[in-house]
Amino acid sequence: MDKTLIVIDAQEDFVRGALGSEYAQNALMTIKDVVRYADQNDFTIFYTMDTHFSNYEKTQEGKNLPQLHCLRFSEGWQLCKEVASTKPENVYVISKSSFGTLKWQNEIEVGMSEEIWLCGFCTDVCVSANFQILKACFPEVPIVVIEDACAGVTSKSHKAALDVIKSCQGNVVTWKELKEANKND
């Protein structure tokens, strides 16, 4: 049994690019610390990569959010270097063209993770969508959302998403609280 860290869409376009924000830049430094801790404690780490193609404007997302972002292989699509794991043998990358991915049940073996830690961008869109899918796939696995290692489109939508996650039995904590709770691991 081990712990799993899932880093949602920590890509250049969500931090410094097309959809970047000061909130995301601040959260990125916390994500960096979380990944370092996960590396030191042999977590399995998953990175999701929001991935769009040249037909983006014709998709439902493109019509509702007409800001091209995370175009496959572009600079904005790249994972932020600050959050790259130093242990590639424990890392898996999942490309997704939607807010959430249905691949979790195939990627994380039932019973192999005693706890899932979740962070990334955007709290109110992709983080919350993946939380809901993970909870449906693994209803008995505790899922911890690290609130200061996430950023929403706005601070108000970030808080609203965290409130929904809490109501769905997600454990929402700060990085400091989580480190303290795991001191003896």
C-alpha cells in the first residue's frame, strides 16, 4: 500500500501563459514542495496534461472558452519545470482533452493506494472534475485536496469548488497541515 499524488494540469498555459494567473503562480511553488515530498517518500505520481488540437474552436470547450490553450506540443502545453519529479520510475502522464479523465480506474489499481493527494489547476474546473471521477472509482480511498497547491479561475470559484469537494467527502487541507499530519511517515 502506498500513496498517490495526482498533479492536475500544472502546465505553462495555466501558470504563465494563455490562462495564467497570479493565483496559479503562487500555488505552483506549493506544488513544487508537494512533488519534492512525494519523491522523497516514494509516492506514485500522476500528471495530467490538458491537451487540445488545432480544431479547438470547434469543440464545445472552445466555443465556451474561446481562448486556445495547451495546444499539443506547444510551449504552453509543457509541464512546468518546477514541478517535475526527480524519480521518473514512479511517474505516469495522462493526456486528456476534457476537464476530467475516465482513465483513473485503469491507471490506479484498486487497493494499491491507501490515500490519494490531489493538487493543480483549475480547482473549479479540472481539479474538481477529477476529484469527482476519482471518488466514483475509489469510494473507500481517502482523497486529500491540497487547497494551497491548487488555484481556481478566481479566488471565489476556488473556494466554491473546495466547498463542493468537502461536501463530497474530500479532505481539504493546507500543505502545512498535511505535512504535519504525515510527519511520522
